[in-house]
Amino acid sequence: QVQLVQSAAEVKKPGASVTISCKVSGYTFTDYYVHWMRQAPGQGLEWMGVINPRGDKTVYAQKFQGRVIVTRDTSTATVYMDLTSLTPEDTAVYYCAPERPKTYVFDFWGQGTLVSVSS
Amino acid sequence: QSALTQPASVSGSPGQSITISCTGASNDVGSYNRISWYRQDPGKAPKLIIYEVNKRPSGVSYRFSGSKSGNTASLTISGLQAEDEADYYCCSFTNTYTYVFGIGTKVTVL
């Protein structure tokens, strides 16, 4: 079955960067896009970006353009999300979720990674 | 891209039906049937309950249904049960090949 295992929680200072990983299993890695979402404490879900592991193409939400980079390592079936220039407003749980191409839904979600940004 | 508009909270008594609206714009909800709904329990990851406006994944109760008119999508929960208490989010594909979520609705069973 599809499984997504995300990296552990992180604590960062303002201005720092964070890298979160999402290791997938249970399906052919290059067959699914992988999306990243986040949820600040007590707030709603926010879509951040997506990568097509087959060709490495990415699309990002305008809000995060220039601050987020999503990459993949096909040898380890892992997707990475780098977020730079962190502020306290980036404190959130970050989720990865695969999408079977052109289905436009997120059937499975990672367990979430809490990133806390504080001085 | 602004978040889709949902009521902050909706409540109902057991057995009643409730409807959660999700209002977007012509470049997202109004343009596509790529509307999905997710349920989220506290401390848990979201779970897909409706996709393509009105389709239910396997295992999701028939009490959940979806619809769309113009720039507004809706989720209806019929025969409300205590176990339906959760946060519900709509999500739409957009004309810039991105996605946008609703602000979320807390459902309370009285």
C-alpha cells in the first residue's frame, strides 16, 4: 500500500532554511506527482507546490515563489522541500501528498512534519 | 491566489442534513470540476471524501455528497452523526496549474 514517511520535526531560527523529506513506497515513484501543503497552528490548509518526479518539472504557489524548491531523488524514491528565509509565520505542519497524474486529488498524505520558527 | 471562502462553522442535530459552501472565482471553482473535499480530525492528516465535485472514494459513506453551481461548490452531509464532527476543507485546481484550499469549516453535531 502507499506509504509516505516524512522527516522529523525541526526547530529553526528566523532567516534560516529547512529541508523536509518525504520518502514514498507502495507505488512506482515516477508515476505520481508529489505535492506539498502546510497548515499553520489553528489555521487552514495551504498548497505550496508540486513536482513531477518523472521529468523534475515543478509548479509553485505564487506566494512561495523564490523561497521554495522541491526536488526529488529517484534512486531513493524521496522528494525534498526546501523553504528558505524562514519567519515565525512559517511555523506549521508540512505535508506531502502524491497525486496520480491528472486526477487532481490527494488520496494519501504523509504524517506531517512540524517546523517551528522562533528566535 | 486567495483561499476559497467557506463558513467558519456549521452545526446540526443528529439526523439532520447540513451543507458547507465553498466559493471561489471563475479561474478556479468556476472553471473546473476538479473540486475535492477533505475531512480533517484534530492532529491528523486530511482525508479525501469527495473528488471531481460529486464522486466518493471507496469506503466513504453515501451520506456525503457534493455539487457545484457557478463559482460555488457545496458539500452536504445527510443523516448527521456524532462521528461527522471534524474540520472540512474544499480544494480546487486553478487556471495557473496550482491548487487552492478553502479556509475550512468546523462541523459540530449538537
